[in-house]
Amino acid sequence: MSAALDAKAMAKEIAKVFPNCKIDIKPPFRYDDSMIEQARITETKQPFEKQPKQKNDSMMIPLYDGFVLQRMFADMISSEEISLAHIHIIFTNLLTCTFNEEDDWRYHGRAIICGTPSIVSTTGIIEALAKPREFYISQLGRMVVADNGIMKKKFAGRFLDYDDDRITAAGINYALQAIFFFLTDGNPFCSNKDCRLYNAHLQEDLIHTIEKGILCNHHKDLANNFVRVR
């Protein structure tokens, strides 16, 4: 989990949206590294069942199949809590990915995997969403590693980075998406770019929703109705 992530601040903001719900902050989710390695992606252009056994250590950031991780984590949740009465959201620095069988037939990094449990990847928040187009253009013909610090200074504020103070605000967005996944029968995203539930693919779009810090009227009504029903 990112050092910049403030779980108490996230719980406080979520409680404002769902004041009748009890929000617990659990101790760090403990797992066995050898188990997690079973979800490791070694070839991005092959589905999970066809993954080669030999690891590809050339990847700068290890990739993990998000749905495989989800099943592993679900097995670790107590039987008393594995029900629709509880919504579990796990924050991790593991980079979760899903395989796209409909378009380019490859794995893509994801910031969130919704379900039981939902998984929010702080690394995915930073790496899976595209930085400004100019950032990539400026890297062409350069020594990317050597210039990385310079590039980040040049585009400071236009994308989230590790230990960024805005990671907590982004975490609130994704936690709300995880909750609305259950309130909307699996369709938590919003088309309104001002809404916290907007499915941002660009860093700048995510930052825009963070700065707005609101739910659209439609999703605000859904939350209020849920609170009244409870």
C-alpha cells in the first residue's frame, strides 16, 4: 500500500456519503508471497491459462492477474464476513491487470477490480492511467530513465506519482466505485466527468474528479436512497 494513502481520511469521506454504514479499517492484509506469485503475469500477450512458467524478470513492475488475486483474497476472508452484508475493499501496491479478449488480446493495468473483495491498486492508479500526451512525446529520442526526474518536474501536477498526497483522494474515488458496484448491479461508473465515479483512463481526468470531489446528482440520489432504506 502506498505510504501516502490515509485510510482514516478515506473512511471519513466514505462515511459522509454512507453515514448509516459501519466502516472498519482492518490491519494490513497478510498473504504468502509464494501464493501471490501464482497470480504473476509473465507474458502480457497470453491469457492467464497460457502463461509460461518461467518468469520474465525484465518487467520493471511485476504484473498480477486481478481476478486470480481476487479469488485468492476471497478465500482468505472469514466465512462470517463473506456475504452481501459486507463490502471488502483491499488496497495494495500490487499492479493488478486484466486480459482483454475483445480488442487487442493483451493484459492491461487496472486501478480497480470490483467484486468480493474489490481490489484497489495504488500502483495501478499511477501506472495504469495515461499521463498527458505531451509527456510521452517529450520522451521520444531521450534516455527515458536518465530524464525521468526532469520530465516529472516539467509536468508536475498533471499526473499522480508515488507518495503523492492526492493518492488518498484517488483512493476515495475508487472505494466509492467499489461500493456502487454493488448498489448498481455491477455498473458503478459514471459518464459525468465531474463525478467521483467517472471511469478515468487519463491521469488528468482523474485529477479533475479529485479536484471536484463530488458525486453527480444521479449517484448522490442513489446513495441517499440507500441510506434511507437502511
